[in-house]
Amino acid sequence: MHRSSRNRLTEKEAFLFPSDSLFDNVGRAVCKAGCLPRKELFEAWEVARRVRRRFRGGRVVDLACGHGLAAALLLILDDSSPVALAVDRTLPASANKLYQALLESWPRLEGRIEFVEMSLQKVVLESSDLVVSVHACGHLSDLVLQQASKARARLALLPCCHNLKEADQGGLGGWLQGSLAADVVRAHHLRNHGYTIFTQQIPADITPKNRLLMAEPSASIDRPHL
């Protein structure tokens, strides 16, 4: 199975997810909805499970959320997060279709994910939030970082579509490939603003834009571990 495929998963592909594992149950629900590209399932899953190994609880805020799958997965993986807010300037028409398919297998999600169309600048964040963004394109990744750090919230960001003409590469372009230089600058921006950072990668066969940046305020309380 090519995990990087942009083809939509449909009920015809449900056989690809045959087991009783949590991931395969999610995969079958996504297939039933019939609206999500295959790569987006794997991206959201790989980010969500890494995030939950690091951060527990808090309201989930999924910025530039697309269909909002990352928000749903974070609630499924950790029920101590009471609610999620899924925000995008324009939500896909099929976002609710995916949500309803997930509700059939996880009815405890009922009423716990709020989908909102608005500019990311207008989202009011709190320090207890867990801010997540999976492939916010270009400057949106910087906006997510700025909004989360301003609120002193925990953050998990998978940057995407770097605009190297505008991105701050910190003068590192002579040593590092441009998008990597820009992400290094983002990480150091958080460190300079009192965050502890954690850098990981999701599998490159899903996407070459696979650098996951997680961060929490350095003075935050000890966290429980999965």
C-alpha cells in the first residue's frame, strides 16, 4: 500500500485495514466516509500518536484542520482531553461526513468537536490548550507557532510548503537546505521564548515534509507518560 497516495479512500479499500487494531478501525471508518486522501489518514495518525506519547489532556485546538481528523484522533487516543476545536478558513464540505463516520465507532466523540470557519488570527487560545497543525501551508505554520507561543500553549506542528523567498532561514541557507533551515529557525524561536522543544520525524514514505516540531513551556508541570 502506497501511504503517500492522494487518492481518496473509499469502501472498496476497507480490505486494507483488516485487523481489530485501533488504526485499522480508524482506517475502515475513513473508508466508509469516502472523502479523505490516503496520505492524510497516515499523516494525521503518525502525528497524533507521537503527540499523545508526549502530551496529555487539555483542549485540543487543530489549526488549519482540513477535515479535522487530527483533532478526532487526539480525542480517541486520550479521553482526558474534554473537547477539540477544529479551525480552518474554509472547511471541506465533507468534514461532517468524516465526523459522522467516526461517531459510529466512537460515539463518545458526540458533541466534543466543534468545527469553526475563521481566520487563525482570531482563534482565542489558552495556556492549557494543546495546539496542533498538520501541514499548515507556508506562512500558516509560522502563524500557528506565533499564536501558540503567545498563549504559552503546548504545540505540535508539521510544517508544509515552505516559501523560501519569504521564510526566515536565519542565514543558514549556505549550510542547510532551505526548508530545513527555516524549520531550525522555528525551533530556535520557540527555545528563545522559553519553550522546551522535541523534534521527530514521521515516516518519509508518507510525505517528504515529515519534520514534526513539538514544544511546551519550560516551566510546565510534569506530564504523565503513555
